[in-house]
Amino acid sequence: MEYAVSIELRYLIYSALLMLAIWVPYILAHINQVGFVEALSYPDEVLMPDWARWLKRAHYNLVENLAPFAVAVLAAEIIGLHTATTTACAMIFFWARVAHPVAVMARIWGTRTLAFAVGWAATIVYLWVVLTAAV
């Protein structure tokens, strides 16, 4: 039996993989800073280099933003909605979320906010398209 994965669902999976991978560098930095045993404990303060703290915040931001995007993609999948707009929104969301931690790490004024806003807007448009199609 052969299964087709829509482009939108594929980009949701890519986004999930990004979320699953992005924590690795900052955890390794934490382990390097305090040692393996200390890293496995529950310290009051988590010590890591600035770049790792920034990446951790970018990861948390992705965690917070993936759920609404996933709702849009899965709702569209359920009703069989696949348009140029839903495809564009899925691609834009993913690439904006790739750009976000890069922008966070680069510390170039405005780029982090722009990357976040682009991904957020793609999710809003996606949700709007799903809601208006289902009426």
C-alpha cells in the first residue's frame, strides 16, 4: 500500500524534526559547562554560554508556535484542503522557523522579530484559509 504525504504535512514533519534537533547544541553546551552529572541534576541555575541560552529561547519559541501551525495543517488534512496558499504557508512557516534561531544567534537587530512575525503570519493565514473553506 502506498501513501501520499501532502506538501503541507511534509513541512509540518520538517518543523517537528527541527524542533527535535534544535535543543541538542544547547544541551551539549550545558554539559560542557557543568559536566554530565551536574547537567542531569536539577540545579537552581542552568549554566551555559550566552549563545546556548539564546538558542534555548529560540527552541522554546518554536515549541510554542508549532502547535497552532500543526492545528492548521491537520485541520486542512482532515477536510482535504490543499491549495497554493496552504502550501505556501507551510513552506513559509518552516523556513521562517529555520531562520529564527539563525537570527537569534546572529544578533542582527530586527531579524529575530522578522523571522518570528513571518512564521506567525503564515500560521494566521493558514488558519484563516482553513476556517473560511470549512464554512
